[in-house]
Amino acid sequence: MSKYLTLIAAAGALLVALPATAQQSDYPSRPIKIIVCLPAGGGVDTVTRIVADRLQRRLGQPILIENKGGQSGNIGAEAVWSAEPDGYTLLASQPAPITTNPLLYKNVSFDPAKFTPVAVMTTIANTLTVRADFPARNASEFIAYAKANPGKISYASQGNGTTSHLTAVMFEQATGAKLLHVPYRGTAPAINDLMGSHVDAFFNELATSTEMHKAGKARILAVTMPNRVAELPDIPTFQEAGLAGFMSDTWNAISAPPGTPAPIVAKLNAAINEVLAAPEMQAQLRTMHLQAVGGTPQRMADLVKADTRRWGDVIRAANVTLE
């Protein structure tokens, strides 16, 4: 009798598992929503829309973009965290919400380490960009001016805890200078105020800074990478200005809710890699000063861990906390 009951139980479990397996093999069978955890108009939003446009052609289903900005990406990340792990709700983010935000915010209702990594879309160098009429003409002069005028240089960021904010904190740690932080909700409003000379500086990514620099609406004083970038051969690195080891880049990635099945992740990852490897995509990204990344979900997991360590050290050393 017990053997009979065991067979019935096993058959029941198989019947329950079959629909889930079928759903995974048929994925996607309906539209996919990607939640961008920053407002429209910034780098993450722009790249996500470009990738999504080509991704939906490969997957055969519409991809809907929804912007949920706020708290350095926490609001959007929380929405994806609580979504069904079925591949139909994804997160597009900068590093902060999936790396260091729990170190910054006291009340975070998700664990970034448990998001399911899918793929990193692009990476890009950061820059020190100042308003067009700022008195310092190069990185060395900026450092000297900042030291001589503690608390008088205002800098924009994409929000508390974002890479632009933490890069400025790292600059303060490296130089002993004290800057005035002016957080915004995303890249676009920060850029607008920099060009309007309402703030003095912005540790911003290369693409938008380059366009402002070329148009004379702002000036790039330094790049935050070990080597000069090909797009701006005349702009020195901070390391050349005497800040040994100073490095900051940013990236944007696609994550899925915790527990998303591996077959779904694999299908998404393969499709994103195909999109990023296409010659026309490569050409478009180059015009935006972006570098395609792609690779396996494990590659993304390794990058997330490395950035969590790097920026975690900055946060702890400066005792940065946010409400």
C-alpha cells in the first residue's frame, strides 16, 4: 500500500513539474518587461532601449521598458526583487542597486547578492567634467583649487550612492579635499544643471561628458581610468595628475529576480550576447563611446563581486550612510 501511495505522489510531483518545464522551453511566450531603475534619458536607460529593440526581434516578443527611479535604483530593484522569477520581469541597472546600496541604506528590502545575473551590456570610463567657466584648466589645478577651497566646489551626482557620488568620495579620500554634494535623480537633470553652471563639477561617464566637452558646454579635466582614452587623447588621467591607482568606471547590466530558472537565464544571456556582437550594434556603441561586454552570467557575477569590494571599501572608509 505504501508503495502504491509513493507512486501516486511521484506521479503528482511530475504533473506539477511538467507545466513549469514547458513554460521554460516555450519562453518567452508573452511580452517581457524591463524595469530601468533610473529616470529616462540617462546612460542605463539609453543602452537598455537600444538593446531591447534588437532583443525583441530575436526573442519574438515585445519588450516593454518601465522607468522606476529613486533611491539610487532601490525602488526599481525592489520591484524586480518581488516579481515572479519567470523571466518576464527584468532589471536594468547601474552598479549601485546590485552591489553597494545595502551598505549605504539602512532599510533595503532586498539582497543584491541574490539577484540572478543575466549579462552586463556595456561599460564606460568615467570623467571629471566641470562647468565651462570653472577656473581650473586641468586636473592638477582642480586638485589644488579643491584643497584651497574646502566645501566650495559643488558636484552633481546621479543620486546618493551612485558611482558618480562614490567616485567623488574616493577623490576626497585620495586628495584630502572636501567637496559639496548635490544629488540628482539621474544623469539628465545633473547634466542640465552642470551646463547651466548651477553646479561646478560632475564625475560623469564618458559618453555624455564628451558631447558636452566637444560642444563647449562643459570641460573634461581628467579621465578616471589607468590610461588615456582614444576618444580624448589630450585629456590626462588622474593617475598622471598624481593620484596613483585612482580608477572609476561604470557599467549597466540585466538582472532577473532570485530563483529565475537557469534555462530562461541561458536563453536571455545568449540573445543579449548575439545583440551585442552584431556589427551594427558594435558600430552604434562606438559612436556613444561605449564598450560592449556580454559574456556569461558568471562573468557578470564576478564583476558584481569585484565592484562590491571596491566601492564597499570606499563607503566604509568614509562612513557613508544614507537614510
